[in-house]
Amino acid sequence: MADAKKKRKPMIGLQPEGDVDWSQYRGVLVVVEQRKGIAKPVSLQLLGEARRLAAKLDVPVLALVMGYQVSQLAQEAIYHGADKVYLCDSPELDHYRTRPYSRVCLHVIRKYLPEIVLMGATNTGRDLAGAIATHLPTGLTADSTQLDVDEERLLLASRPAFSEKMLATILCKQFKPQMATARAGVFEQLPRDPTRTGEVIPVPPQMDAQEISTEIIEFIESFRRVNLQDADVIVAGGRGLGGPAAFGLLEELAQELGGVVGASRAVVDLGWIGHDHQVGQTGVTVRPKLYIAVGISGAVQHVVGMQNSTCIVAINKDPNAPIFKIANYGLVGDLFQIVPALIEAVRARNGEAIPMNMPVNS
Amino acid sequence: MLHIVACIKQVPDSREIRIDPKTNTLVRQGVPAIVNYFDLHGVEEALRIKDEFGARVTVVTMGPPTAEKALSQCIAMGADEGVLVSDRAFAGADTLATSYVVALTVQKVEDTWGPVDIIFCGKQTLDGDTGQVGPGVACRLDIEQLTYVEKTEHLDINTREIIVHRHLEDGVERVKANLPVLITALAELNQPRRASLPGVLRGIRYKPIVWTTNDFPDIDRSKIGLKGSPTIVSKTWVPEPKQVDTEFLDTTDSKAAASHLLDRLYATGSLQNSVLA
Amino acid sequence: MADERFDAIVVGAGPAGTAAAYTMAKGGLKVALIERGEFPGAKNIFGGVLYRKQLEDLLPEFWKEAPLERTIVEQRLWVLGEDSVVTLGYRDNRFQDPPNCWTGLRVKFDQWFASKAEQAGALPIYETVVTELLRVDERVVGVRTDREDGDLHANIVIIADGVNSLLGKSLLLHREWQPDQVSLAVKEVIALPKQTIQDRFNLEDNEGCTIELIGQTAGMAGLGFLYTNKDTLSLGVGVMVNDLREKRIKPYQVLDSVKRHPMIARLIQGGEVKEYSGHLIPEGGFDSMPPLAGDGWMVCGDAAQMVNAVHREGTNLAVTSGRLAGETAIAAHRRGDFTYHTLDAYNTAVKASFIHRDLKKYRGVHGLLGSGDSEQLFDKFPNALNEAIYQMLLVDGVSKKQKQKVAMRLLREAAGGNMDLLRLGIKGWRAMNG
Ligand SMILES: Cc1cc2nc3c(=O)[nH]c(=O)nc-3n(C[C@H](O)[C@H](O)[C@H](O)COP(=O)(O)OP(=O)(O)OC[C@H]3O[C@@H](n4cnc5c(N)ncnc54)[C@H](O)[C@@H]3O)c2cc1C
Ligand SMILES: Cc1cc2nc3c(=O)[nH]c(=O)nc-3n(C[C@H](O)[C@H](O)[C@H](O)COP(=O)(O)OP(=O)(O)OC[C@H]3O[C@@H](n4cnc5c(N)ncnc54)[C@H](O)[C@@H]3O)c2cc1C
Ligand SMILES: Nc1ncnc2c1ncn2[C@@H]1O[C@H](COP(=O)(O)O)[C@@H](O)[C@H]1O
């Protein structure tokens, strides 16, 4: 305890280190997230958005690719809109770990001075962005869904606030770079253009392997993990299902539609289905093309997580259920009648389609 | 004995927040305050470690005086001490300024009760909703951060090794790290306990320790509160409520309704033939 | 078990329980106030009209700080026909100073009221359900809660757990309420801009208006209400449970049809339903009141059926009974005797109060309605009255004398003939005048 009182080293992130001539900062940097050399969709989407911002600012689009044996990804970043790619390819970057990755980011930012840094608002992106922004220090906007720049070259990052009830535009005037993480599925990725060319600048790793104290023992890829965020079709169930068994029905319907199963928190709390499936404020925010809400009342906390779906279908026996307020199609009735009928109808159509359009055994 | 800090924040219960349709501002008046949902999972995990290995659990929060109540709730669950860091000068803090004050608080907690081995934060708050404070605190204290943790697989208090499962969009990562670490908690981590009756009585009567700026002689006042926050909210607006004319389909005949619905969904492109796609 | 002992435990932080806890804490007793809701009022609803007098006995000038909605200056009674209404009302600005009654919302009011008890020193224990009374022989010595180590001991337990009093049942004070002893009320809180409410109801600032509704309850015994709050309206209906059962109608269907009534629809138009809830109201009155005290316990408020259904007064009786129970507990504490002998003073005090007098006066109301009477009183009659008045007011060349005849015939028919009209009239009169 006594030595806890010893003079501490100064706290990290109190003063920006090095250059403070903010005007030297130029360019829009996208930190590309990848697994096994394949970029996350959100990173490619951000490259597309970065092009739009960079054109307004008249600066290049920069990308930072980190990992092990990921040099081809540097090319991909160029095909998707980057002009310059910083590439740090090293065995200790094989798996994402906060420290070695953030050191590389800090190095690139401090050396190449981008005015804007964007990352996907994935778990990894948020982990990394939070560390870097504190280190620099600079302001960081989370979960942006709209990005723009104004005449003063300020980044206008807009994000949902207060359970998605409002949107707020957030600025960072004081420091550079201006940082934001952005949600998946909001921005448009550019078509891959293999004729695009750009410069790849190698960057050395910034930490020795033995300095790194965390170890990724293994990564268990879950094929069965519901990837709600990227799904086009979600069939979600709530307490109206009456019990875990009925999720079997939804699973069937989802499968027929090529979608995945979502759930309200009420049923997750009841243990009818895993947390992974939870849509909403304390679950996942989704925006599929089609969201079918079955036996879900439509509490605000659920609705904020799915209201931006392109098309919403609600099946509920209570005609006054709030879910109908945001539904494009409403089916008032018993789900145990309607869902099986739907499954049958989709099956009939899928069945028709197969022999007509493609060889069944291909 | 292990020393664990759980960082909590009191947030308005979002169920009750409304937008005033005239002024387009938030109606926060009368909105009950709750302990941020994810933070309770952090507190619970700290208490589970305490139950298993013995530990001192200190709960800290930066917030207005009313946040005392949030601390009481954690004391009722079984935490040993609650610290409220409260000062007008802290108001208006963004995540950068918040992480500075929370990090300072953790240092002062160490000065008072000894070194801290694990810090728990929630995955994110329901109002700020950024998940940035946790990594910010870890970064400032220069310790390892393990974010989005859904399981503590293993903790060895002798070798000071911890193995946790991090939840990622595409899978689960088993990570090993050495204490001290900062962990941000997901709901999957555990089920927060219901306080026992003696716990509730203790919580109700508990008076938390309150620290103000004066308790931090070395604090850099330009780094706290609104002044110390680089992000500026320049504009807020209420998005046009999605105008939907709900089309109610006749469900007297389920089969017909199903078929009708599918026609619509295919016609509007909401569904494409999944076999072809 | 928590090792500590309390002088008194109050179960239920409704108006009755809080009044008891407040009184005892003020009197220096060590009191625990146990409530199952997240906070007091979280699960409670009422119409609601709050009256000044009885609360003032406890908290002088409470209205200057309590979260009340509007001061009621006008009370209306509407007899609904199918698409029409016969109205009666009284407005008087004397009701403002001093205020006579207010509209209120339980969520806000109960919280505030309980905070007063807390400030006085009562220990609030919320989100905790009392599952049973702890007893030694016949004496109540504490409560068991649903929390771990959840027993708590005290010299006195005050049972104020509302209409569905499980604890009362466990003492065999009463059995399950019979369907003809309770009505089921459903209520919506409908949000509208303040100004809109004031315009529609002809009100200014904090003025409020209440409308009681008779008719259009599908022939079941029941009343509706529409009250103005600051920026919401409370609209509800309460219907006898036996009638609901008999007719196989869901209460919200009744509410829905009231909402569609053209006179109501225009008042709530454009409003957003913020809250929907249902609650039982004890209607048994005087004759279903249980014994009020025993060894180590007292019971007050709805748990003791203390509701004056005719005047929609419940909180009043709850607050007063809570206060009287509290005062009795203080006296018992001084004497160190918590047996029935001391606590029976509460019984005496209730008998001497307006609670007893009012409930006794209306004791006949319950049981007034034989089979078929509901249909007549709450359906045929309101419809006939509307039709009769329509005929009277319509100028169509028919002679006034003839019109009067038609109107009387309509009313007679609705009542099932002269004798029945007379019978209903006499019954009603007797019931009201005890
Ligand atoms: C801080 C906080 C965060 C929260 N976060 C989330 C979140 O992220 N996601 C979330 O979903 N919730 C969240 N909630 C919970 C939320 O408030 C609701 O409790 C929850 O969404 C309700 O789930 P539900 O619609 O399944 O259940 P209910 O509200 O009980 O609705 C069930 C519905 O099923 C209908 N039904 C019943 N039987 C049938 C039948 N046979 N056929 C058709 N319909 C039927 C009923 O009419 C009803 O509308 C949160 C709450 C809090 C306090
Ligand atoms: C629709 C409606 C309209 C009404 N309108 C009016 C009106 O306009 N004016 C008026 O004066 N009265 C009105 N009343 C009646 C009035 O609301 C009640 O008479 C009054 O609230 C009774 O108070 P109470 O404290 O006895 O019971 P309650 O208010 O019911 O309080 C009981 C409390 O005990 C708690 N509780 C129950 N069981 C347990 C347990 N086991 N453990 C812990 N806590 C428990 C409950 O959560 C509740 O908070 C109305 C009632 C209804 C339903
Ligand atoms: N004011 C605060 N005091 C203590 N801890 C906080 C505070 N704000 C945020 N935290 C912690 O940081 C986590 C992430 O918060 P946020 O970045 O606001 O989403 C929360 O779940 C808390 O554990």
C-alpha cells in the first residue's frame, strides 16, 4: 500500500504527443478489420464512404491493413477505394490484440497525420478505437450512421442517441485526427475495381512479440452463431411463442427464407433462446431487408433495434400491440396458425423454383 | 487478497424517456434512474470472484449526488465499498474526460485500499452507448483490456493468470492475460444476483464515500468536464418518425393470408427467391 | 434472517401502508416499509381523484409540494346513449381555494408519499414480496420475504397489501373475493398536449375536470370515468367481475367501445395511449369488511375492503385507516403490549371515523343488484333516458303532452314496467340511505 503512493508515471493520454500543427493532418484513413485475410464488410463500406469524404476534402483515401499474411488485402483495399495502404504484416499480428495493433495505429497516425480516422463499430473496432483515441488523445464518436464534412474540414459524425430516439451530430474541433466508428450496413461499398492502382507502404510492427502479455489461445469460429447484423432476413420471436418449443417453427421459417432467428429480450431472459439472438437496445441493432416479428409486443427497447429494417411484418394476436405501428404488413391472429401456413407457402414456392431454374443436384 | 473495482454508471431508464413533440427535446423529468444494465454484470462477476477466492470489491461511479442510490444497490448485492466521484466540474464529460476521472479514481482507490487486480466495466452504457470508457480507463492506467467478455473460464490467483472468452461477431476468442486487467462485461457473463434481505438493509443504510475535485490534488482541471471533452454535440434532432401505413392482411384464412403476404414480399423485393440467390 | 428487529413492519407502500409507516416513523418507531414494486406506485393504478381532507390530517398543506395533476373545479356526470349523451355537471371556483380534490397519477404520487415516510425515518424495502406472515401460535411476529435470508421480525405487522390481500387470506380474514364483491377496472392514460386538454375541457392552467360515465357497459354493472391530468387523460371503466364472467366479455372490449363513443372519441382524439392497466376494486363495502386487528397485526385500506364505491373514494379511507393503525401501534409500543387487547383500539378508532359511517351508509349498495338489474340500470335505462330526452327536444309538430307520454313510456319500458321502476327506485334509495 505504501508503495502505491510512490510517484506514478504520468497518466497516458493527457497531452497530444509530438506535432500539434493540426493543418498538417490530411487524408481520410480507414482501419481495415480482417479475419484470415478477408476484410469485414463494414471496412469495405467505410472505404466507399471515405472516398466520398475525401473527394469533398480533396485528399487521398488511406487504409491501414494489419495482420499476418494479409498483403493481398492491401490490394483489395485499393480495389475498393484506397489510394494509399499502410500495411503491417507480421506474425504477432496474426490475431487481433489491443496493444500490438494500437501501437501500429498510433505509429501510422503520428507519422502520416490523417485528419480523419474511421473504423467499423464492431467489437474489435470499438476496442481498438477506444484505446487509440485515449492515447492520442482525441475525440471519438461511436456508432456513426451518417458522416459528412463541412467547409472547415470538420467531420460531422452523426449517431443515434438516447436509445435511438434522437440523432446527434458530433464534432471534434480541438484535436486531430477526428475519429469515428461506424455501424455496419449503413454505408455503401464501391464495386470492386481491379483496375484501380495505389501505393502500398509497409509499416513495421511496433512491439516485440515477448512484450505482448496477452495470448489468444484459440478462436472458435461459430458457424452456427447467428449473424444478425449481416442477415437479410430475420424471423424474430417474443413471449407470444409461449415457450422455447415454438422457436423450432421460427427456425424452420427462417431456414426456408434463408434468414436467421432473432428474439426479444423477454424470451432471452426466460432462457428460451440464447443471448446471441437478442435484438434491441441491449442486444444487436439490425437492419435486414425483411424482419418478421412474431409474438413480439414492440416495446421501445426492441423497436429501436429493428425499426430500420426495410420491410417489417408483424404477427400478433393483439391488434393494439405497438409493433403494428412500425410494421409494413400486419397479421392479427394466432401465430400457431399463421406461421405454419407461411412455412408451407414458402416451401411450395421454393419447391417450384428449383426444378424451373436450376438443376436440383448442382 | 484480490482487489476488484467495478465501474458503474447511473442512467435514465430508457423506457421512460420521451421526446417532447413540440420542442423536440428529451423529457428527462421524472425519469427513474437505474444502474446501467451491463454494469450490473460486471459487479456480479466481481462478487462471484469474491465468493470463490475472497476479494475486496469496490464500486466506483462518477455522477451526480443522486448516483448514491446506484452504489447502494451494489452494496446490497455484496460489494464492500462504494465511491461516488461527484463535482460540478465533472459535468458534461465525454468519454475521454470520463475515462480520465475514472482512472484517477482507480488510482486513488489503490492509494486507499491497495493495488487493484481487476477492473470491471460494462460493455457500454444505455445513454452514452459508446463502450469507450472501459478501453479509455485501461489505456490511461496502461493495463491490458479484455473487452466484450462473456465468460471467465479460469482465474489463478497465484500465477495471476486469467482466461476469458471474448464474444466477437463471428465467433468466440479464448484469451489469456496476466493481472491486472480491465474487463468489459456482456450480459452473457452471468445473471446478476438478487440482494439478500440483510444485503438490502445494508444497502439502504450505506453512506458511500464521496470524492470531489479537492480530493485529487494533482488533477488537471483542463482535462475534466465539458472543458476536457474534445467532442462537441453540435446538433440533435429527432428523425422523422418512420411513416408506415400498415397494411393489415385478412387472417381469417391463414393459408390465404400467408400466400398473400408472400406475393407482396416478392413483389416489393423484400424477398428474393432464396434458392436462386 | 436479518438479525435486527423492528417495532413495526408495514406490508405494501400504497396510500394505506405509507400513511401507517409515516405516522409510526414520526412517532419514533423503528419501521420497515416493504413494497413488491420497483418503487411505490410502480404497479398501482387508480382513477384517480385525491381528496384534501384526510391527507391533510397527516401532511398539512401537502398539495404545495405533492406531484398532483389538476385541481378539480368541475365534476360532470354523463349518461351515455348509443351515440348521444345526457349531461349533468357542477362547476364552482370555490373548489380551488382551498382545493377540494385533485387528479393524480399513482406512479408519481405514491413515490412522493413514500419519500415522506422515508424522510420521517421509515426504512424502505422495495422490490421485495412478503410471502407469508411469521407466526408463533396465533401471534404474528414478523414476515417472510422472497429474498434470501428474508425473514424480518417485528412487534407489529400492518397489512396494507391492497385488494387482493394474500396476507389477509392467510389470516383467514377473508377467502378469495367473490365475483360479486369486486369489480375489475381497466384504464388507459392517454397523452395529449396540455393546451389541447384545456381547450377541449374548457379549463385554464391547473384547473381540472372529471367526468363519470354511466351506460354503454354492455349491460353490466359498472361505471366509466374520464379525468383530466396535466398532459394526459385517464380513461377507464370498472365492471363487476360476476357480470364480466356471465357475459364473457373482456374488460378491454368494454373500454374500447367507450373509446369509440362519439362523445368520448372527440375528447381523446389524437391522443397516444401511454399506459394500459387493470386493477381490482373492492366493492363489497361494509358487510365484507374483515376483523381489523389481532395479536400482532392490523389491516387497513383496500385489504380491508375500505372503498366507498359510490363516491369513488378509496385512497381517503386507506390513508385514514393507515394513520389510525399507526397511531394505535404507537400507543401499543408505549404500553409494550401488542396483543389484540391493545390493537383493538384501532377497530374502535375506525368505527368512530368517517370510514365506518360512510361505508355503513352505503352498505345496501352491494347486493342491490339482483339478476337482470344490471342490464336495466346500466344499459336499458341510460339508453331510454337518452331516447326520451331526444324525443322531448325534437321539434316535429307532435304536441308536448304527447311527447311527455312517449318519454315516460320509454323509461317505464326500460325499467320493465311501473312496478319495477318503483322497485329499483326504492331499492336504490334505501341503499344510499342505509
Ligand atoms: C434497460 C432495458 C433494456 C432492454 N433491452 C431490450 C432489448 O435489447 N431487446 C428487447 O427485445 N427488449 C429489451 N428490453 C425489454 C423490453 O422492454 C420488453 O420487455 C420486451 O421487448 C418484451 O418482449 P416480448 O415482446 O417478447 O414480450 P411481451 O411484451 O410479453 O409480448 C408478447 C406478445 O405476443 C403476443 N402473443 C401472445 N400469444 C400470441 C399468439 N399465440 N399469436 C400471436 N401473438 C401472440 C401478445 O399479444 C404480445 O403482444 C429492455 C428493457 C430494459 C428495461
Ligand atoms: C381504476 C381505479 C380507480 C380508482 N379511483 C379512485 C379515485 O378516483 N379516488 C380514490 O380515492 N380512490 C380510487 N380508487 C381506489 C384506490 O386506488 C384504493 O382504494 C387505494 O389505492 C387503496 O390503497 P391501499 O394502500 O390499501 O392499497 P394499494 O394502493 O393497492 O397498495 C397496496 C400495495 O401493496 C403492495 N403489495 C401487495 N402485496 C404485497 C406483498 N405480498 N409484499 C409486498 N408488497 C405488496 C402493492 O404492490 C401495492 O403497492 C380507484 C381504484 C381503481 C382500481
Ligand atoms: N461516469 C462513469 N462512472 C463510472 N464508470 C463509468 C462512467 N461512465 C461509463 N462508465 C463505465 O464505462 C462503461 C462504458 O461506458 P460508455 O463508454 O459510456 O458506453 C460503462 O458500462 C461503465 O462501466
